[in-house]
Amino acid sequence: MQLENVIKRLLKFINTRIEALSITVTSGGVDNMEKYQYIIGQITALEATRQELSNLLENKEQNEGTVIDIKTKQ
């Protein structure tokens, strides 16, 4: 299996897991503060992982800044 396919499948799993955890929090499935904090921590970690994996899939150039050509008339 190609690395790109592995990353896409992993992203799909992460998205599903984030959605399930979000539903648990928003539907009142949390009965104490420790459980709430644990779930929010999981969501935060999964979001960061998802962002890093998405960055790996993007074929963008890493530029230090924007170059603007200003031609001055002399």
C-alpha cells in the first residue's frame, strides 16, 4: 500500500474518531469533569495529528515570504 493511501485512511479514521468524541461531549455523554477534560485532550491531539497529516499530503512549496517585484521608474 502506498504511503499516500495509508495517510488518507488514517485521516478518515481520525475524522471519524473526532466526530464520535464531539458527539459524546455535545450530547451530554460526559458525567464528570475528568472525563470531559480527557475527551477534550483527545480531540486536541487528534486535531493536531490530522493537521500534520494533511500538511504531508499537500504539495506546496515552503516559501520564506512573498516576493513582490516593484519596478521603479528612473
